[in-house]
Amino acid sequence: MQIQNKVLFIGPMGAGKTTAIQTLSDDVAASTEVQNSNKEMFNKETTTVAMDYGAIQLDDNQRIHLYGIPGQKHFEPVWPVVAKGAIGAILLVNASQPNWQQDTLYFIKAFDMLAKSNSILVAANRITDEQHDELAELLDQQGYCLPLLTTDPRFHDELVLALNILIANLEIEISIDD
């Protein structure tokens, strides 16, 4: 069975994917969080090892299924399995992390098919205005024309806005292709 309206939350460890799905979901989100055994890489208590799942009803006709990938690169073999059938992705990045710009490009390239079809929205948190401008310029230099928002994964309304912008962008792409 293929799930309609499947949106991914992608990004590095600590970007806020699990928090975003928990914040957005109408019901309790499913999570595969376990004790973080690599605190040298990222100092947080838990990390996702398979995926997160939740769902939100945006309106009477639109239920969005939310899937979060594990952000550590050694879980990369899981990404295509979770991504299968996705219509788009929200790339969460945490600008307070040292390699956040490289991580942004890494995940865009890892999900290249979605990026090429303009089916990714970049949602940056903990970002300054200067960093926002730098990221916009970096994306442009790399040839990506993707929506870029400042978003806090703890705030429901900001995430709903990001989802609505992603969906509107997907609808525009579909109408251009027709």
C-alpha cells in the first residue's frame, strides 16, 4: 500500500526532526528514539535509529503523513526505505551546529530527486539574519531554488506554515509540468 501525502523530515542529528513531528501530529507520534551512544558527535540524550511517524489533518481533504529519518550518516541505508513514495521533504537544519551549511548541502544531495523537482523546503532553526542570507546565497550558488524559512520545530503554527508552503510549491510544480 502506498501512502498518499507522505512528507519527510530530513536533516542531521539534533536538527529537530523528532520534535517537529511530535509538535505537528494530531495524535501521539511514533518514535524510535534510543539512548545516544555517541555524545561526542552530538550532546543529546536520545537519537532516532529507524524513523519517526505522525500525521496531521490540514483540512477536510488533506491528511499528511509525516516521516522522520534518522539524521546520523551511518543510518543512510534506511533513508531510501523511509523516503519511498514521499511527495516532498522539509529539511531541518540547526544553525547553531558547526557544520550546518555542509550538512544542509549533504542532505539536499542525498535527496537529490526531491531537490531537482523543487520538492524540498529548507527550515532553519537557531539561525541569525546573517546566517539566513549566507544560506540563501549558498543554495543559489549550488543551483537550488528551494523555499527557505526560519522555523522553530517546537512551534506548531510555524511548522504548519512550512507544510503549507511545501504543498503549495508542489502544486505549482505539478501545474507547470501539466
